[in-house]
Amino acid sequence: MDKKKIKEKLEKERDVLLAEMKDMGKLNMETGEWEATPEEQTFPESDQNDMADRFEDFEERSSMIRTLEPRLTNILKALKSLNNDSFGTCKVCKKDIEMARLEANPAARTCKKHLEE
């Protein structure tokens, strides 16, 4: 297993996720969780349609953050554990995770057999 290649892939995905999340929200330093922020208003007065559009956009941002945050967490955990002997080992059966799986998802914590666990 080429840990250097895996580390580079994880770092690249981490950077992409962080950039996307920063466009949609901010990290709450007190809770450690990402929170969506509304899109900046370009004009001072809004009618009901503009307000509805802003609310819809905010909901989309919230949804995306809820989707991306667990992925970012998994990547950060994988980067942290990369130098451990247990990296690349299934958390369920303790066997090696398939190389094809790690290449597709370097943050994988289980083998294909235990994918849903």
C-alpha cells in the first residue's frame, strides 16, 4: 500500500471539501460543527420572492453541509490514522481493506463485505 499516494489523495479531497464548505458556511468554533450561512444580500430591500429564494438557498446550503461534513470528518480521521498500523484494516473483521476500495475511497474504514456497518 502506497501511503504517500493515499495521503496526497486524502489531502486533496480535504482541501476541496473545505473550499466547498467555506463557500456555503462557517465552522462554529464553540461546537466544532459547520453551519450554513445565508447568501449575501446584494440589495437592501427584498420582496417576498427574494426572501423565499434566499431561504431556499439557505436550506440547500444546510443540506450540502450536512452531506459534506461527515465525509470531511472521515477524511480527517483517515489522515490522522494513516501512520498507525491499523490503517487499511477493516474495523469490523480486522482483515485488510481491498486495495481497489482504498484507491476509490482512501478514507474507507471497512472492507467491501462490511460496507454497511
